[in-house]
Amino acid sequence: MDRGQLMAQIVGRGWAGAIGAAMAAGVLALWGCGGEKQEKASPDGKADGSNPSDRGGGARPTELGAMTIGFSQLGAEGDWRTAETDSIRGEAQRLGVSLKFADGQSRQEKQISDVKAFILQDVDAIILAPIVETGWEPVLRDAKRANIPVFLVDRGVDVSDESLYVTLIASDFVEEGRLAADWMAYELGGKANIAELQGTVGAAPAIDRKRGFAEEIAKHEGMKIIASQSGDFRRSVGKEVMEGILAAHADELDAVFAHNDDMAMGAIEAIARHGLEPGVDIVVVSIDGVRAAFEAMVAGTLNCTVECNPLLGPKVFDAIRRHATGEELPKWIRVEDQVFDQTTAADVIGSRRY
Ligand code: GYE
């Protein structure tokens, strides 16, 4: 599903039939490897180097069921991340992977020491959801030196040497920002004073969503971002920041763009407490597509959400398996997303999986 088709949906509101097709296209694009069969761990696969001591010359197991894999999750700031954690943990269990989980507690130093611990334990692969883009090079070099492949999920890193990780499995955040802007421009006829609630400072989705949104907004003379602050991807901070923005700009504000649904939920609370009607007096657009966002669209308080799929478990273990059997992977395995608004929310909410 390309941008043109998505835009045709947005503008033409031709949602109903398009959604099924979009989902099918998304699944195909995602897996991009039709016909491959999943390998099953054979009992004697366990002896295939799963224990570092019998790993002659650094050979690692090729079967997921024989692997020990470390997952460094950045924290638990909201609904999206809980869904991602559950997806990766659930899939590991299903596949018989021995998964070591570390919670970075929203601190990069903690995440770096978690990754170092995985290296010392000589895990067979590391899954990393990095909190911010920069500062990863030294620890990724350590992993490379130890011959441990690193798979990035959901957020990217800024490194000078791309061979420091195998692949990044993530959505196109710039495109998500553009789609949010396109929807808003269409809905408000190209005229709006906008407040932006940014994600965590330095995080790839915050940087890229901001850029994509600004790029599209710049095409409309009547659209202006009059306030832009970080709400750290958290509902409580989103609410607090929105209260401050309303205190200064309530009279002139037409719309809010929140970099995730959690912050949008906080903003909606703040708007209502300010005596305005969220979704009507102030249009609210966000990103993720979590259940609370669909409920809010059905209730009329959220206008639109651009999906960012967190169900990355099947994709990351498939990538690890393919890499282990010698397959060359693209540097970016792009997750396909869709746009949802109030015209479709009630029809779709029952089929949402997170
Ligand atoms: O959109 C947001 C979360 O990294 C893509 O992180 C992820 C983002 C997601 O806090 O809700």
C-alpha cells in the first residue's frame, strides 16, 4: 500500500473495502518472503552450540528453539510499549526461545548496562529497543566484537557504521508525521493553529514524526505550529504540557498533533478540564492506534490516529532465524501502517489486537 493509496483513502473516505486490502498488502510487504516455512527446533538442535562451552569457534545455533536471546526494552511508558513487550515475550514462548528480558526503566545508561550484561552472558542474539538515537556505538562495538548479532526493534540508532546491527524492524515515522499532517490539513481546510506534543527528546520517532509533520504543514500557508513541547510519550506529561499550552493559547488553538496516543489522551483530559470540547472545539490527531485511541474516536474526543504497529514479536524472531541461517537481510524491515479516523473507528475497533 503506497502513500498515494493511503491518501486516496483519507481524501475519498473510501475506507471500508480498502481496509481489508490494506491489511493484506501490509502483511505481504512485511513478510516479503511468501512461502517460507518456519523451522522447528529438533531435540538434537539443543546441542548445536546453544551452550557457549560447546560452541566450537564461535558457531551459534541456527534454530530459534536452541537460542538464548537478550531483549533490552527501553521501559514501560505507555500502552504501545506494553503491547510490544507482550508481543516479543509471547512469541519467544511460542517458539521455545529462552528470552532474557531487561527493563531499561527509561534510562539509556541502564539500557547500556543491560546490553553489556547480555554480552557477558554470551547470548546468541540481542534485541534492542533503543530509547534515543545516539550514544550506542561503543556498546554495539562490544557486541560485534563478541560476535553477537543485534536486532533493533521499533526505534533506530544513529551510528557511523551500519554493520553494528543486523537490521531495524520499525515503521516509517517520517511518513506517519506526514500522514497526520495531511489528515489535519484536509479536515481543517488547510487553516489551523496547531499545538504539537513531541515524544521523548532524542528518540527516533519524536525526531522523525516532527520532521514529517512540519514538512507537510509547510505546504499550507494557513497552517501554523504555534506551540511545540515534549510530553515524553507519557499520558501524564502530555496532560501537564497541554494545560500550559491552553493557559497561553486556548483562544487561538484549532488543533493538537500528539506524537503518540497516550499523550493525546492526556491532552484530551486537559482540553475538557479547560471547558472546551476535545474533538470538536479542538481537533486532536495522534499516532499509534492503541485501543484507548479507538475508544476515544468512537466517543468523539479523538479525531484521527495514524497506526504504528507494535506487534513486532513474529517479525523479529523471523529476522533472527533468517540471519542465523545465513540469509542477507535488508537494513530496514519496514512495518506498514494505516490511518484511522472517526468514520471507521466503530467498525474496526472489534478487530484491533492491541
Ligand atoms: O509510538 C510510542 C512509544 O518507539 C514507535 O514509543 C515507538 C513509540 C510509540 O512511546 O507510543
